Amino acid sequence: MSSNIKLLDGGFGQAIINKGLDQIGTLWGCSAYLNKQDHQKVIDTHLDFINAGSKIITTSNFTIRKRRLAQNKLEDKLNDFLKISGKLAQKAVKLSNKNIEIAGSLPTRGETYKSDIFLSDKEILGEFYESASILNPYVDLFYLDVLCSYKEIELALESIKNFEKDIIVGVHLKDTGKLPSGENITGLKNILSKYKIRAVIGGCISPEIYQKVSTELKELNYEYGFKINAFENIPDDWSITPNANPNLSLGKRSDLDSDAFVDFCKHAINDGASYVGGCCEINHHHIQAISNEL
């Protein structure tokens, strides 16, 4: 297979919870930032993926955004937690003694997997810019993490353009092959052309959804690929349950083990995908298996 494949990491939040992290509220894996004794778990989880073969790791801060912090009465921790996520990712890379890139996660500003955002355009721009400016000293590029509408993607890109770093756009897609906003992938072409885009990938989607949209991703004329999840299903009306691991409500597939992941990746790579990785419930064993093939 091609040596041009950029192997991403997997689902950090689930991986660190599986290390015994006590999840608090809706912070998921970012609960590790509340107690210094849990910081080593963050480093170790990054190292699991690096040692498995990931060439690009993502900072673990998917839930470190104002709306989610407010749900957990931690509004004043945005700056501290983002800095910690950047520093711990850097520490893991340094310990690995490998040439690894760090992608700064800029997650959706709304609720996960939905296009509804309860902010003005100015507020969205400000939030993306604030998070990016805090992460900027620690990262090599930015990852738009599971974004759900044209507007959110364009505002995120506009907010970070002056950092002059490459951007991987992670677009979330539903079973229809469309964004949660109901918009088509194809319409992103005019938006993306104004920015420094390295790749466009399906963010936290099923293998079946990726197969449905791969041709549309290819036609954007950027490098493309995926971070697939192993959830059974993400219903359109799904909402976060406080103090619950998401896999309790979304289910974990039993048919996406390491061998199945490798088989899926090989077919996608042969069809042109060059950014390959996982999201929720895809662990370092999956990444190790495809790394061995590569």
C-alpha cells in the first residue's frame, strides 16, 4: 500500500475512560484535567496511539468549550484545560522521540452531532479564535473536530486563518450522506478554497457512511479520509446524558474489531483515501493493526 498514508489516532475519550478514568458529568475523557494525578493517563493514551503508529495525534479537548464547561460549572477553566491538553500532547511526543504532528482540536460549538448552535456568528468566531489562540503554541496544525454545518465550518476557518497553519476539516455526516444541517458535501468546495486546507475527512462517522460519501469527498480535490467510530447508531434526536459514557446510549458494534478495521481501511486506501484513523471506540489496537499493514 501507499507510503503516503497519514495515520491518525483513534477515539481518545473512550480510550482514557477505559484506562480507569472516572468520568465527571459531560466532560467525558477531559475529566482527566480536573486532577493532576490523572494527567499521566492523558500522556499514556497519546503514547498508546503514537507507539501503535499514529503520525498525527489530536489534542484531547473535545469537551473543553464554553457550553460544555458551563454544564459542569467549570466556566473559568477554559484557558487552564486547553493549555494542559496542549502541554500533555507535547510531552507525549517528546517522550516518544518520534516525528509526530499535533493537531489542535477545535470541536463543534453546538451539541455533538447536531447543527443547532445557540450563539451569534460573532460569538462563534470569538470562541473558535479564543480556543485556537490558546492551543496555537502547542500544535502543528488544527483539526475542525466533528463540525456540522457550512456556517460553522466557515466561521471556524475564518477565525483561525491568521495563524497560518494547515487545517484538517472533520465533517460530521448523517446516514443520508449529508451534514446534520441537511447540506451536501459538494457545497463545501467554494468555502474551503479560501483557506489553507490540508485534508477533508469524515469526522466520527460509521464505515457505511464513509463509503456512501467517499466519492463526494474525493471530488472536493483535497486529500481525504476518515476518523470512523464503532458506535451502533447515532440517532438524529440523540442528546447527551449527564454522567454516562456515550456508548451506553449509542451502543458499541461487535463487528468492527481490528481485522475488520484493517479490511475497511485497505479498501478505502485503494480507492484514494490518504488520512486514516478512528474516533469513538476505535482504540490503539485498531491503529496498530493498520499500521502493521502499512
